[in-house]
Amino acid sequence: MPTDPGQISSPKPSGRSVAAVTVFVGFGMNFLWALQVGDRLLLSNGTHRAYCLRALGITHTPCLVSRLSRDEDYELAGVPESKAEVLSYFSRRRPPLLRDFFDQRLCKVVDTYCWQNVLQLALKLEQSRIPIDFRAATQIPHPG
């Protein structure tokens, strides 16, 4: 991912950088993540995992719950939606439920191809010594 060098705090590059290359390594936690407002929960991350687990007959699994009670909580929890969007889910009389995915009247199974993206990254550092004409490289042109 191209990155503005000003966003990198350490290590400081020597010289003036134009761009930097960022490589993400590792993964986040694999828990289900729900937002709680009042007595209602909204599954914010892990819908596909929840569906697969339920389809296998598993009815209980760990879930990280972020309780949102103050305006600051939405930003601190890293909620991708705006506060108004999140609250709109909780204001509906009957929001979608996980069991709705298994209701044949509401769902349609569509056969499709499975794709896997494969990325290959190679980083090669090569140092060379090239002779230069030191006198020509250090001459300052005379004004005039």
C-alpha cells in the first residue's frame, strides 16, 4: 500500500523520501464482534462465521461485545458506520436476525465459482558500486 512518508513515525528515513511501501502482516482476532446499545445487540463483524457455525449446529461461540452508551464510545470502538446508522438498526421494530438466513422464504442459494486471490511479493535489495567522475559531480557552475 503506498503510504505518505510523513505518516511513518519510526524509523526515520535518511534523506527526503517521496513514498513508502507498507506491508500488513498478521490478522485481527477471529471472534464475532457485536455492538450493544441498550438491551439490543448488532453483529458488526463475523456474520459469515456465525452463519457457518449455526449451519454446523453450533449455537454458542465467543463474541466480543462493545457497549456503546456515550457518543465517544462509537469512535473508540472503531465502528465503521456513523452513530446515526448504528442507531437506525436499533430503532427498527424487528431487525434482521441470524435465523432469517435459514428461512427458505427469505433466502435463495446461488451456485457460483469460488475464487482465491494469490499475491506474491518479492523484495530484493541489491547494492552496487559504480565509479563516478568526482570532479565533474562536484563542480559548481560559475555564474556568468
